[in-house]
Amino acid sequence: MPLSSLKQADYRYLGAAFLAAPLMVIILVLTPLSQWQWPVLWPNLFLATLVFPVCEEVIFRGLIQGELLRIAVMTRRFAGISIANLLTSALFSIGHALVFGSLMALLVLPASMIFGGFYDRYRSVYLPIFLHGWYNFSAAFYSPLW
């Protein structure tokens, strides 16, 4: 989807989503410095910022949320968030909890709802992939989570 197809208000949402990643890093910084591990290995950075976002967004947004949105009741919204997005984000968060623990599940839930909101609006995985990669890049130096 070209950026020229974004509506005026979408630039504000995209900007807010883009700036939310550093806020997530601030939360991570509250963890004791003894848990920080330097440097981040380049293969992990590549996986976290490109491979995982593409795979996860294609699966969760493109397949799961996309299929849920075909069901009329799943398009209903609560606080502006579709039921399909809520269910997909819950699955996304549970998956991260199983692999990384409960802190990661709490951190990815709001991010997942943001990614899902852009998917709901455009039915495209491009913006969710970009935002997901940006979020992961922003947190990449907190290597205990990887």
C-alpha cells in the first residue's frame, strides 16, 4: 500500500504508533541493568526486525485476523477495536507468553492491537510488518527478551 493512499488522520495514528515503540523501551529500561546483555548479535537483530515481523504478521494479521473479518460479527467494534483484532491480539499475546513469559505478553498486547488496527483499516500486512519491525528494533538491545 503506498503512503499516498493514507488518509490525513492516518498520519497521526501512524505517528503515534511509531512513537509508542520508544515508550516500550522505557518500560524495559526499568529492568535492573544487571539483566542487560551487550552486544546484540546481528543474526538476532535480523530475525527480530525482519524475519519475525514478516512471519508473524502474515500469520496473525493476514491469515487469522483476515479470516475472522470474513465473519460479520467479528467486524463489530468495542472502543474502536474489532472483535477480530481483539481475538487475534489475544492469540498473539498468548503465543509470546508461552515463549517469552508474561512480561512480553503484556508488552505485545497493545502493540498487537495497534498492528491489527492498521490491518482492519487497510486489509494489508505492509504497515503492520513495518511497525512490528520498528517495535522489535526499538527493543532489540534488551537481549534477555530474545
